[in-house]
Amino acid sequence: MMDRLKAPSVRPFVLLAVLIIVLALVDAGQGRFLNRATAFSVLQQFATIGPVALALGLSMIVREFDLSVGGMLSLAGCLAVMTGADAPLLGVAIAVCAGFMVGLIQGGIMVWLRLDSVAVTLGGLLTLGGLTYVLTGNATIGYDRMDVAMLVNQPFLGVFSIRNAVAILAFVIAAVFMARTRVGRDVVAVGSDRRAALVAGVNVDRILIGVFVISGMLTGLAGSLLSYSLAAASPVALADTLIPAAAAAIIGGVSLAGGKGTPIGIAGGVLVLAVLRSGLTAIGVPPFAHDIVTGGVLLAVALLDAGDLQRRLYGLRRMFKA
């Protein structure tokens, strides 16, 4: 039973349950936290952070790191707003195609030139940011289709919207793909031991390129829908999603060492951050304190993953039992 609770894909949901209980107790029955509005806010936060965390998490599972998601999110939003006035779906398609091309180019450069992903995607982050500035003229671009903005945020069944439903669907598809297909198992194998994966016949280069293509497409989809929901696009407004996305992936059990993590675990990590943000806002905690609490949660997760610390605690327990 304890081993199951320590599993990377289970732990974020245990943490989520504890967090909900603590926030409910702090709220002390005032109804500010446990209500439909907060639940809707949580899922909207999930829609904002989730696809980017999934994109980043998949790259971490193969022992890489896609820093470019921050720049891609902003570029996708700008492309969708600039091209989707008459046909919103066309704007989304263009943003997703742009993500496909960015992922293909970055993955290809990494594979063919044998370069480190951090260096390549840091260059991608800066390049995409610069391209977004050029396209927008360093100004916020409004989106005149308020009907579309209202539609993607319109609640249905109380707590869902088109935007958060799309994010949930992306996680469901990724979870089934990773768990039920050979390619999904190959992704984990590449992150666990790249040399062993090669010996086993896994096409490592194709897996790496594919992961970065999926990362770009997920971020393109998220950026386009987010900018539609805001009825605006900005070269800087969406760039701060990278850090919470990385935090969510780590909380969700993804390891920087690769080969560890699942889409379900990442979803749990995103929900932890979403509940934390929406819950603290609901009970009146000042915004500046959100990062402090989030940092504390992330530090606690890091300590739980520290092998040396676990061994020392086990040694102390044996010493006191002796």
C-alpha cells in the first residue's frame, strides 16, 4: 500500500487531496473555496497550464527539455489572432502547424547535429520571442471576435468550457497513447536508457523528433485557444507559463533524469497548482504569497524524490528501533 502511494503517478493526487482538505479547513465553511465558481476557475487554470506542462513533461520523459514552449505559446496566440478573425478554426490550425514546424526543426537540429536540447530550445525560445515581437510590432493585438472569446470560455455542465475540455481530451489521448501503444513504451525506453533502447531496435532519432513535434503542436493549440479566450495577443503576456508548467510536471512525477512520468501524473501536478492558485485566491490570500506556497510544495516534492535523504531517514529509523 505504501509503495503505491509513493508511485509518481499517484503521489500528486494524494497531495491534491491533502491540499483540498487543508484549504477547506482554512475556509472554515464560509463557502469561498468549495463551490462551483472555484471548480470552474481550477479547470480554466488547468486549460492554461496543462497542455504546456504535458508538452514539457513529454520532452523531460525522453531526458530532454523543451524551453521553447514559452516562446511558442506567445507566437501561436499571435498567429491565431492575426489569421483567425474570419475563420477561428483556421487560426487554430495555423498555430498548430507552426508548432509542428518548430518542433520538427528543433528536433531535426538536435538529432542531425547531436546537440543538447537545452541549447537548441533556448535558441528557439529567443528566436520565437523575437519573431513574435516583429509580427506584433511590440504591441498587444486585439481580437475583434468577442463571440469566439465568449464561446471558448462559456461554461457547460457547470464547470467545463471548450478550452478546458480540449485540454482534458489532450491528456486522455496522451495517457492512452503512452500506456497502450508500442511508441509510448519506446518513449519511456529512450528516456530510461538511450543506448539500451538502440540495442532493442528503437528508432531513437524518430522518437526524439516526434516528441518535439507533439510538444510544439500542443503548445500551439494551447496558445491559440488562450489568446482567443483573452480576445487579445501579446508578445509577452503568455511567456510566464514556462515556470508553472515545469513545476507541474515535476510535481506530477516527471524526472529530469528521464524515463519517469506519465500524462496522468502530469495532469495531477497541474491540478495541484490549479487548486493552489484558485483556492488561495478564493480565500483571500494575496497574489504575492502564491509563489511562496507553490515553491514550498515544489520543495517538498523535491525532498521526497531525494534518494540520499530517503536513505538517511531510513537509517535513522533503523537506529531508533535498535
